Amino acid sequence: MLLTHLLNSNTSSKNIDVKLNHSIFVLGKSYEAVKFTKQVGHAKTEMHANELFNVSDKSHFSFRT
């Protein structure tokens, strides 16, 4: 969409380079934010699962000897 806008508008190639570089930078930052958010979500899920099934709590287990 940005590329179409840039191609249709009357801008210099230097201006296009600056806009594309800025867009690539913003997309990179967005990707890093999404990646971080997924990692935090995964860590929270893992912590919650550990709370639900705490291996150190042996009151749920019965062993035959």
C-alpha cells in the first residue's frame, strides 16, 4: 500500500528512500514488539501451567510400595 502511494505520488527518489527506510524501521520495531509479546504470553502460560501442576506438591500422588 505504501509502495503504491509512493509510486503514484510526485516525490523525488531521495524522498522515497527516506520514507521506505522509515517504514522498514517501523515494521522492524513492530515485529520485535510482536515477538516480545508472544514470548511474554508463552512465559505466562508456562508459569500458569506450573502453578496448576506443581510437581513438588506430592499430596496429589499415591504410591504403592
